Amino acid sequence: MAEKPAEQSPTFIHQESVLNAISVGTVFVLLGVVYVLALPTSLWDRLVGFFGSFTTRQFPGTGISLPIPLNPGGHTVFYTAVFQFCLGIGLLQILVLALRFMWRSPVSRIAETTGNLVFWLGASFIVATFLMAITPATSIATAMSMWFAFWGALLLIVGFSLIARAAVILLKR
């Protein structure tokens, strides 16, 4: 009789169920904490205001128009909430990665969690570096530059995340 692959064993399924429950529960707790930390400002109103304020502006030096908030500096409460959420998810990924090592999860799952860790902690760093530095007093030209630099940096973080996944897979072979 053929053995079941490790990813179909009852132990693996139980471990994944526990990790999923921890992850989903933590995301809900994190959403609540971020919302409460934003009080007395209504984070929901800030979210609606942020996405409702988009227009297009020409990317400097090109003929390409990209979306940008009308007043990028007017959303500091929203940027802070995004930073807190990204940082919280990054910390959750550290916990999940530790559990994956303890439970000897398959390499593909460890690689996935490592990539997620790099993405979420990297995203929190670039939100703090670019978006939280934009204030209402920032000139529109500087705010636009920082807004577009944020998106470029986010693309870099996605690339680093994919490289981290590949590195884990290569190191484990």
C-alpha cells in the first residue's frame, strides 16, 4: 500500500487547521486594534475619504497618468493604520514561521511564509518611509514624488518576497 504524501497526513492537516485559525483570528484582532488605535477619528470615514479622493496625475517626465489622492498629505491617519496593519501581519508571519519550523512543515509552506514575512515587514517599512512622511504641509510636488516612490518600492518588496521564497526552496534542497 502506498504511503500518503506528507501534506495529506492527519497531523499535517491538523497543523494547517491550527495555523489557519491562529491567522484568521489574529487578523480580526488586528483589525479591531488598528480601528481602536485610530479613535477618536473614524477609520472607516478616513478609508472612504482616501479612496474617494483619487484623481490621475501625470507621472513626472512621462506622458503616463497614474492614480493619486488629491491631497496625499491629508491621509496621515489612514497611512498610520496601514502601517500598523502591515507590521501586525508581519509579526504574525514570524509566529507562523516559528510554528512551521517547530512542526517541520513542508519546504513549500516554509518558503511561502518566508515570502509573506518579507512582504509584510517590507510593506510596513516603506509605508513608514514614504507615506507617513507625507504631511499636510508637504508640497504637492514632493507628495507626488513620495507617492510614486512608494509604489516603486512596493514593487521592489514584491520582488524581494519572491526571491526569499526561492532562496528557502534552494537552501532546503
